[in-house]
Amino acid sequence: MQETKLPQQGDFCHAEIDRGAKRIVVKVGHYTGEGFYSCVGDDMNAYHIHKSNLSPMTTIPSRFSERNFTRVAHVIGAALRSFPEMIEVDPAPLAPETYCRLLREARDGKHRFGHKHVTINEELFKELADKIGFSPGFHGEVRVGPLDRIKDKSSVPTGIIKADANPTAPQYLVDNKPFVIEQVCLLLHNRSLTPPPRFVIRNPLPADIQLYEDRFDVVFSPLAEDPTLYEIR
């Protein structure tokens, strides 16, 4: 008989809980003894669940996947930075209703599964994420911001963002240490990675940035979706 794999901290599991045989998805926390684990459910409630009621998952629901989250994370990040003002998104080629659904699922996926993205400030997300709404606008755009403002036709956005401003290539936040920056620049110069991932670095930039650009034939470009970040390309 094959031994059942015990859940580890950080695993995602299906869980049976004593609420009418309800089945939910949970993220496993600390082992608390006698076969029990502390868990956080996809309903954002805390649970104390015995290992016999936990079934480790190999994947999370696709609508809450990190891949789907990454597609629209830059919009959520911009909305958090602009709060309490409103922003607009050009959702093309998607319909506004579809893009609103993607944004809601991305926010819920981050809440439930802890996805990270360099354009999202974690403290702002904890404080403001549930105060932000998503609504089709009046001219084919998507409005993102405080619930009272996105429904107000007279509200003026602080900025307009393209839906495709965030590429699908993997994105990595680069440490500001000189030797790390040099290694990244060397990878890009030698075209060692195909297709190349997206390397970004947060302000403050190194004082000798021009030396890196000249030596490795790279450019440090500010990101439109977050001016505190620069892409190395």
C-alpha cells in the first residue's frame, strides 16, 4: 500500500470541513501537533484541519493561477498606487466585461494563493485591494478604482493603461548589488536566454548606470506602469 504524502507548509490542498461536508481549497500553514495543521481557506477564513481531511493538490484552479494573475498584475499595482483616484484600462483585444473578470480573479487569486509581482506593493494590497472595484466604462474602457468613482460618469481617471503593458515573459526583480546587475547585463549582452525574461530593477539605480549601458550594450528603461521600476534590456 502506497503511503499517503503528508502536506507541507505552503502546499495547496482540497479540504473537507465540518460544515455540511463542504469542500474548499486551503493553503497549509504550520503543523500544530496531533495531526492538525493551521490553514487559510479560499474563503479567507482560518481553519484547524486534521491531515486525514487534507488532499494535496498538484495545481490550483486555473482561473486563480499565477499565469493569469501575471497578465493583469500591473493594472492592480497601478490602481493601488493611484488610490483614491481612478484609472482606466484599454482592454483591447478583450471585451471590457472579460477584462473585469480577469482583474477580479487575479485579485482573488492573490488573496487566496499569495501570488507576487514586482509592480504590486504588498502593504498597499493588504490595505486597499478590497476597496478597489472593476467596471466596464462608458466608451469601451475598463474603470478601476474606488467603487463610488468607477460608477460616476463625471470621474476623471489619473491615467490610461494598455491591457498588454505587461508581457508574458517571466519577470524578475534584480537586486541592486553591482555584481548582480553585472551578471544580468552579461546574460542580456550574450543573448544567453531564449526567449529573454524581463529583468527589472527598483530605484535607486546605481550611480554608474552609464558604464553598464556602454559596456554591455543594454538600456535601463523606466516602466510606464510603475515609474519606480526600470527594465534592463
